Amino acid sequence: MNKKDAEKYVKAGKILRKAREKARKIAVPGKKMLDIANEIEQYIEKLGKEEGVVSKPAFPVNLSVNEEAAHRTPASNDEMVFEKNQVLKVDLGAHVDGFVGDCAFTVNPDNSQAKLVETSELALENALSVIKPGTEIGKIGEEIEKTIRGRGFNPVQNLSGHGLAPYLTHTPPTIPNIPNKDSREIEDGMVFAIEPFATDGKGFVRESGISEIFSIEEPKAVRNIHARKILEFALKEYKTLPFAERWIIEKFKLSDFQHKLAMRDLLRANIFRAYPILKEEEGMFVSQTETSVLVQDGNVKILV
Ligand code: MN
Ligand code: MN
């Protein structure tokens, strides 16, 4: 990786670190989820201005609750309020010219699930302690699994950390929360996110029926004029990064009917892909802690 690219990752990470600090103050019980997401996303842009760069959310702020592990972001008319006994995963990303940082933390204001929350935090800490040039990638999941099971919980097996690349939030290598057979070694130039998920459930998430997050799968011709305009905008604004349906709704202000028709066409033609909410069994809880790292000159730099 050249120096300039590395600097952009570092910059995105610096912005995201500040955004995470602010997000901890923003995500308080009694507040509407929609306001929490909006405020964090706006703050990411504001921080860029302070740093003299253009910084944008790399994906919609995910605010997944209790058994939900990932991919809930508020709808445009969302009235859901953050309750103090909930286990809320706040997953946020920022990018500078497509160079992405990805991080997450879990909040549970009444501490009813404190041990679970601490478990994913500790799993990330322990994973970071084994990451150095020469470590086999498969060892990371081993450390995560050991930590989580050692505290009486299960790692979520079908959610993983991942590589990061310009305008891409999920590239190889896959870094599962259980050991895998990946014997490739960590080396200079790698950028990746590690994200342990701990649960009192079985450790498997499945897709729910709700999607509020989308990305462009394959741009192609579409007849519906509104669909065409939404696609043009998304291509220019988000490229291959995920975006929220509420961002599209706010931008175009179409009637509900026009908007739904346009989205239906884009999804049916596989121009857009949807990211359904991923969840454990009802009544279970999931916690998540995530950060992004860059390996450079033989050192592992924690970006966020
Ligand atoms: Mn994330
Ligand atoms: Mn991630």
C-alpha cells in the first residue's frame, strides 16, 4: 500500500474514533433511534470539515437491538425509542475518498446484560493482542472463540470480520469469530476489521424480513424514471458502499407510492441488493465490539 492511501485510512480512523466517542454520548435511553442515527451520521461529516477533508458515513449507522446482531438502521418515519434495558449495537463507519474505517460498540444502560457486553469487548481486546505480522489469520477466531466460550457465551459463527478496500466494506480475508483453516499470515498492507459477536443464544443469526439498508449490485438500464434517478444518484454518491432507504427518501421526497414502485423495480432487476436485519432467536441477546486495523512497516496500527 502506498503512503497516501495509508494516510487516508489513518484519517478515516481518526474521524471515526471521534465519532465513536460522540456516539456514546448520543446513544442514550429515551432517545429516538432515528435521532441517534442522524446525529452520528451528521457528526461524521462535520468532523471531516474540521479535518479539512470530505468524510462521509461508509454505511448507515446500524442500531440493532437485543437479539438483532446487525443491519437494523432506522426507517425514515421510525418512532422506535432506545430503552434502558435494551442491548444496543451501534455500528458506524466513515470513509475519506472511499478509504473506510469500521467500528462498533454495545450499550446496555441498565447493565442487565453487562457480562455479555464485556465479553465481546474482551474478545476484541484478546484478538488484538495476538495480531502481529506472521500470525495466521485463523488464530484470530481461535482467540475470540476461547474468550467468549470461557465466559459462558457463544460466538456468532456466521458473522465475521473482513478485509477493507476502497469503497468496499467487505473484502477478503474473512475473519470469523471461530477458528478457521486460514493459514495465510498477517502481513504489511493488510487492512481489516475484527468484530466479535457474543450471545446467550445458539450463535447463529438468520435473516429477518426487514431491510432498510441497500447497495448497488449491478447497475443497468431501468425504465421507471424515478428508479433511474435513484440509481444515478446512488452510483455517484455511494458507489459500492451501502446506503439507507431513509437517505433516498429524504433526497427525492417522492410520494410513498412512487418511492415503493421505484425500489421494487431496482430490487427485482437485481440492480440493488438488500441487507435484511440479522438476528438470533427471539429473547436472546447479542453484543458486538469492532475496530479496524492497518498493518504497515511491520506494525499493527489500530485505526479506530
Ligand atoms: Mn461494522
Ligand atoms: Mn464490519
